[in-house]
Amino acid sequence: MPGMTDERPFHHGNLRAALLDAAGRALREHGADQLSLRDLAREVGVSHAAPRRHFADRQALLDALAEDGFARLDGALRAALADTDDDFSAHMRAAVTAYIRFATENAALLELMYTSKHRPGATRIAKAAEAPFGLMNQLIVQGQRQGALQGGPSERIGIVLFATLQGIASIINGDVVGPELLDGLVDNAVDQFLRGARPPS
């Protein structure tokens, strides 16, 4: 029959989204090395050729996962900030909590996001990364304007903050400390960051 291969349909109501969902689950369970377009097609219930309508190859699928990951991270940060008042320390705490929760709940995806971002030619992923990183930079600039953070290049302060976030995520993802300690670590990290980055008195 037309549109059928190996007794599985070629078409799907929203194949791209279904493949990304399936790929995200496979990434969490087995890692990026085990991702296969053929296996994903079988899981979604379409022919092995159908995924190539949206992803030319396995790398294109991984790139789409990374791009989607940065969009999800941006959404998580914006939602967290929208739920807080205008106090800078509250904004910082909300953003740090949202980032680390995303990083610890999506460890394999986060690794893929950063390794993919720095691959030559990955312009779409780099562009997607600008939204969450830009939001964090805006938060630092806000703190500088309000006198909560020292002046100077916001990017340098941002690197210190990013290193702190990644460090906490790494020790949780590496089972060095338990995830039940996350909230306390976030509170301590934010307090120490704000004290260390405040303007000299």
C-alpha cells in the first residue's frame, strides 16, 4: 500500500515532536551513543524511512534535541523569574534553582546541549543558547544597576556564577551528594555568590 514500509505507516500526525519525545527518553535511559533513527521509528510506529523527512541523519536529530533543550531551559528560567517579586536576591535564587533543577533532571540532555553548542557549524544551537545565557546576563546587569553586584564586565561575573551552577549540578549528577541537599546547596551558593560579588564598601 502507498505510504507503507515494513507494515508500518510512513506518515504520523506530528512525527517530529513524537521523535523528539522518544529521543529524549532514550537519551535519559541509554545516552546519546545509543540513539538510532531506526529504533526511534520503531518505537513511534512509523517506517524506518519516515524520520528522514525531518532529520537527515542521526546528527541532525541530536542537534534538534540540543536546540530544543536550550529552548526548554530558557522557558524554565523565565517561568521561575515570573513567579518572584522584583527583589534581586529573590530573582537570583529563583534563576539558580531553576537552572540547577533543569541540569539535574536532564543531565544527559545538558551534556549534549553544551557539547553540541561548540561543534563547528552548529549555528542554530548557538543561537538557541543565546536566550537563556542572555537572560542570566540581564539578571547580572540588573544586580549591578541596583548596587547588589560590583560593576565591570557582566560576562566575568556570569562566568563565576555559571561555574557555581555547573559545579553543584555536577556533584549531584555524579552522586557525590544526594539530590535532597539541592535546596540547601542553592541557598548557600546564592548567599556566598551575592556576598562575594557585592560592591566594595
